[in-house]
Amino acid sequence: MTIPDLFFHNLPMTAVPPDWPGGYWWHWLFFTVILIGFVLIMIMGATWIERRGLARLQSRLGPNRAGPFGLLQPIADGIKVMLKENIVPDKADKLVHWLAPVITFVPVFLIFAVVPFQDGALLADLNIGILYVVAISSVATVGVFMAGWGSSNKYSLLGAMRNVAAVVSYEIPLVLAVVGVVLMAGSMSLNQIVVGQDIPYILLQPLGFLLFFAAGCAEINRSPFDLMEAEQELVAGFHTEYSGMKFAMFFLVEWGEAIALSALITTLFLSGWRGPLLPPWLWFILKTLVVFFVMVWTRGTLPRVRIDQLMALAWKFLFPLALINLFITAIQILVWPAANQWVLVVINIAIMIILVVLWSKLFFKLGWGRVEV
């Protein structure tokens, strides 16, 4: 049986050896090719799912001409943008303008290096996998800022600064939500976090899941937090002055980050590759697509917030609740380490409902009728 046959058929449920399928370099080469192919194919699928899904939510047809059900539309779009002229503003910083899409695009692939498709089936099982993901995902923000700065366009710069402000603000509740998972799993390795989820952490950490999902969507510029390219005030935001393939790379980054966030949510809160009957890698892909569809559903349902509401949500709602969730999780682990986990499920879901309702009613105001300063 060939190496691809071993991977794409159901691998044994035992852990895959670190040097599988035959040494360090074979392991590195095989999983590098798999990850690049996986990310590119998932991005193409995500573009189709989002456009068709939004069309259904908005009583439209969506792409339906290129191939059956419009399945070849991503390929047609790729050919179109590659044939577009590459225009660079005369006063732009040429080197920064060229490097920005590359620096933004590369971290999307690097995140998947520590995401397990099965027990041990990943490029590198780092014992600090969570820290690696947080560090690498922040690098894309540098590319966005370079795009805004190097374009010599005030609208691009404002869009880039909004992105930086959102990432700085939402990174804090996002990391605090992840710390709750790390405390429960006792490890920062993504593979070990999945192995330890006999009960999905979405049940044991429901508030942490809610905080991670909201903060993650804000960081990657997903609706209703897509203010970095608000058409009514910033045109296309940080990539206003981009065209051709460089423009397409920013769109690939947005969908790639959405897939990466979906994969992380699957890994941290949905037991990753674990599931009955189906091969582990197929469970991982199905869960990732379900989470991505929830993002599409959110985009087609909720209106875009204002910039003051975006910042208020991070600092007045998500950040305090993230601290409270971390405090409660630490108490449960220290005081009640041998507790029945299903009892904790009921308790934590009740705590989440009470905190969200009370905080939104008593302490947190978005300022819907005015702009907060």
C-alpha cells in the first residue's frame, strides 16, 4: 500500500509515529504537501460554500454557471485575477507594497503545521503549540499594516489601523479563552488537547467557546466585524490600491484565516478528529466545514457594527467575561479536580447563560444610538 493510500484510508486509531511514514524527511515532505493541498482545496471550497450559502440566505442563486452547481467558479475566478493588470500607485513604497501580500499569506499555511488530522498525524507536535499558533497568526497583521502604509492612500492606512486595533484588542480575550482549555487539558500541544477531550470542551467550556469564536471572527475581519474594508467609508480598506494576483492573495488570506479559525475551533472545542465510524481525518474536515458554515450564517444574518461598538465589545464585554471564565475554570480544577465532568457541563452552561444575560443587561452598553468617545 502506498503512502497516500495509508493516509487517505482509515489509519489505525493508535497514535501515528513522529517519523511516519519512514523517517524525519519523509514525514516533513509528506505532511508539507498534504497541508499545502489541504489549505488550497479548502480555500477553493470555502469560496464556493460562502457564495452559495449567502445566496440561499438572501434568496439569490449564487454562482451557477461555471460547472455543475457553480463548482468550478473558484477556478474561473483564479484564472480571471491572474489575467488582470498589476497596478502599483506611483507614490507607493514599491518594496513594501509587493511584500505585504506575501507576509500576510504565509502565516495561514504555518498555522496548520501544528493542527492534528489524527492522533500524531501532523507536521510538528509542539509542546507549545498554542503559543506557536498565537504568535504566527499575529504576523499576518504586520502584512496588513504594510499594505496600508505602503499604498500611500489614507483610506488604506485607516483600514490597516483598524485591523491593528482590532487584533490588539481581541487578542486578549481570545488568548484568555484558550488558557481555560489549556488548564483543563493540562497541555499546550494541540494533539494532546484533542486526545484529552473525552467530552468536547464546547460543553465544558461553553463561555470560552463563545469568547473564542467572537474574538476570532473579529481578528480575521469576518462579519459583523468586517470594518477594515467598510465600503461606505473606507472603499476596500487596506487593499484598496491592490489589483491582479496581489489583490487575490488578500482574499485568499481572508478565506484561509477563516478555515484556520474553523480548524482551531474544531481542535480546541469539538474534539478535533475524534468521532465514530468515519476516518479521523474526515471527521476533522467535516467539523471544520460545519464551523465555517456557522461563520457564513453569521455573515448573512447580523448587521455590521460600528468601530466604537467593535472596540466596546472587546474591552467591556469579552475581556471581563474572559477573566471571569478563567477564574471559574481555575477554581473548578483546584477545588473540584475529581468532579464528574457531566456535572461540570451543566454547571458551566448555566454559568455562561447567567453571565452573558446579566453582563449584557446590567453592565454592558454598545451605544446603539450614539458614537461613544
